[in-house]
Amino acid sequence: MKNLEDALRLEKESYENVQVPQQLTRKVGSILDNLPPQRKSCSLWTRKLVAAAAVLLIISSMLYHQVPSKMRSMLKEAFNSIPKRGTEKDIKKGALPVKENQYHPVVLAFKDPEGQFSRVVVLGGSKDGKWYSINDFKMAGKYIAFADFPYNEGQDFRNYVDLDLVKGNEVYNFYARRKLAGKSKGEKPILSVPQSAPKKILEVKIDTLKADDDFLIGINGGWNGLPRVPTFFSGLNGCTVDLESDGIEETVYSQIISGNLKVFLEKNGGGILIKEVPKELVDVMQTPKIRVLDINGDGKLEIIIVLKNSYETTVEAYQYVNNTLEKVLSYYVGE
Amino acid sequence: MKRVEKSSREKDIALARKGDDRAFSRIIEEELVYMYRISNSILHREADVEDGVQETVIKAWRQLPTLKDDRYFKTWLIRILINQCNEILRKQKRIVLMDENPCASEEFADSSDRIALKDAINRLDNELRTVIILYYFEDLSYSEIAYVLGTPEGTVKSRLSRAKNKLNKALSDRIGG
């Protein structure tokens, strides 16, 4: 083919030759014959008047201190929770609060049956640039065997364990897809071992939090977890964001190819396969959830993939630095 | 100041905004061709394509009084259409299977360059394909596409560049392979 531009121009001819099927023409004709009532819109002056009245009301209320302080603090908190577009300054600012010689646990919260977030599982964490899984720690204390993960209300949830990663009283910043959803303090962790899976699960009870999302990712650390806000597309299961802060956007998305689920990272037209799930498991799986978040405070966004079905949950976090992808945290629970 | 005579289309848009359903019908009859073409290139399946177009017609009628400037009617309508198509894709959680692409197998054997290009376009991700369709086939400008997709112009340019890279790669792979 001589040239792509020429080829596209030629292809335009065939695109323009596409005819509207008669069936569709008839259906649209029928709609046009029976149009529903049109939405009435306010005149421009009415809208301006309403907006001006609202502004005046707010200003006058604030002048006379009629906005309760609680409401003011709520407004301030809501404003502060809006993630700002990332700049170099934000990233440097974001990276400052990472404390040396201190573990920064990363947790995952699923919505409980009451529609709120009250417990989390610990995915692992970081300290001084290194990643840690919960298996890297010795744990002192009892554990709950045969726990019915994740909500076994009948169990005694006071079997706390002591470990360096999560000591209790940590305040976690919980992030939804594109914003900070809220903060919550956690208790000491509880160790449990689910049926048929000799894997340790660390759960932490947190102060109840409400948010719209199905799940939230929590970080214990003062940095901004979303220094650059990703764009999620409605027609694509994935998002676009500058992961490394090098000015080039990456796209992370999942696609079904030959029945297998594949998660790709794309940059400058080139792609890396991050993860593949065979088709036998895809059939019973929910659509994978893809998130990006700076979970170690280095100003770069990690990729977090959550795969869930009725029987098991897999969470994996990947670090993408200098065009190299590395799995840094993983969590699995299943029957 | 010289008074510019409005075209019959502009008059129809103004009338439709005030609730004239006959004027709206005349506009839609004109616009139906490109609405179908765009919907067809995003959704492929005939039933979905029809749903996308029909829902867009109803939404456009209901939302027409909110259109701020009649000159942008076409881009405004395409914006509704693309949102509607994406909504259909999202609801169905249907991902276009690369191996099940409608023109992949038998037509490819024909080895025509144009069929190969069409195939490569169909294999693009929805976002990239949409930008190619709007820019090359519907002749929309960067700023118009940015409005339609609700993204910055820079994103449109980068998507277009990525789409072209992918098309070039797909076609060169085919020649090489």
C-alpha cells in the first residue's frame, strides 16, 4: 500500500457508499411521526437570574456567618478531596510526605452487604523504596482458621496479631477510580486462613466509610495517590494516564482475544501484555477492574488489576518504571 | 451590518428548537446517512446500530432546546450518537473479539489492500477507530472531534497518531507476513 493517507482517502469512498437500510429508515420515520414532548428549557435570562440569586445567597450567608462551621469544614473537605491535575510540582509535593524507615501498607476494601466499607484486606506495602508482601513478616498472635472470607460476623474478630507492616491506628486514604473517596482509621490486623487455601489473609477493621464504588484502595502515607488523574472510557475497559510522568500517556485496558482475557499496557503504539487469563476461567469472571494509583509515594502510578468471580479474588499491582513492568504486590483468596 | 440570509437547514434547526416536529423530521432525514455510517462503524451488529440511531433521534429531539448554537448542530448530534453507541457497548459489556471480526476471514483471502485496511480499522480499539472515522471519513476538524468526544484537542491528536501507527503496523505486518 503506497501511503496510509491515500489509502484512507480511498477507503472514504467505500465508507460513503454505505446506504441506510430501508428497515431503519422506516423505523426512524415512525419515531419522527410520534415524537414525545420536547423538553422545555429556561430562557437564558431565567438561568442567569437563578445563578445570580444563588451566588448572592451564598455570599450574604457567609458574610453574616450563617453557614455553620460544620458545613464549612465539609465544603472545605469536599473541595480538598477533588484531585488536581498533575504537574511536576504536584508530584514533588506528593512525594515529600513519604517517611523514611516507615512501612506504608496498601489495603483493599470491598463494599460490605450494608453498602459501606468497614473492613479491608492488606495487600502488602512499601518501605524506603522496597516492596513487601505479608509473607515477609513474622506474626505474633492467634489466627482464625477456616475463616469464611470476607464477612464472618459470627467469628471472634479480636484475634489481633502483631507485625511491623500494620500496627493499628493507621489512617488510610481511600481512593476510588479518579478521586480520593475518604479517610478512615484502622484497628490492629486480624490474621485468618481461608478454607482449602493455605494463604494468610490479613484483615483490618476500619471506621465505616461510605462511597459509591464497588471497591476502594487505601494507602497509609501522606502523599497524593493520584498526582495525575486517569481518563476512563465508557466503551473500553481501561484508562489512559501518564504513569511515569514522562509526558507520554499510557493506556491500560483489557480485551478478550480468542476467548482468553488479556490485559495490555500500551505506549506510543507499542504494547505489553500484562496479564492473561485462560478462557475457562473467563466465563465465570466479572469484568476485570483496572485502577492506577501511586501506592508507594514515588510520584509514579502503579497499575492495579482486580479479578473477581463468585469463588475467588485476585489482586495484582504492577510497577511501570523505565519502560519495564514488574509485579510488586499480589493477593489471592479463593475456595 | 449586512444581513445574512439563513439557509433552509438553519431555519429548520431554529424551528425544531421551538418544537416544530416537521422541521426536525426534515433535518433528521438529511442527517440519517452519516448517523448510520458512524453507528455502523462503532457497533457493527445491525440491531445495535439501529438502536443507537433511534435512541439518538429521540434524545436529540428532547435535548434540542438546550443546543446553544445552531451552527454546531451536526457535531452536537454526533456527540449524542457516540455517547449512545458507547452506552450500548458499556451496557452489554460486549468486547469486539478480534478473531470474530466480521470481515476478517474470507474477505482477507481476497488480499485487496482496501479490504486489509478496512479490516485493520475494524480491529482498532473503539476510541481510536472513532477518531479515524470522524477525521478521515466525516471530515471533522480536531476541535470538532474534541467537542464530540469531550476530550482536549491534544488527546484527539495523540489518538489519531496512535491509530495511524497501529494501522501502518497492521498493514506492514501483513505485507511482511
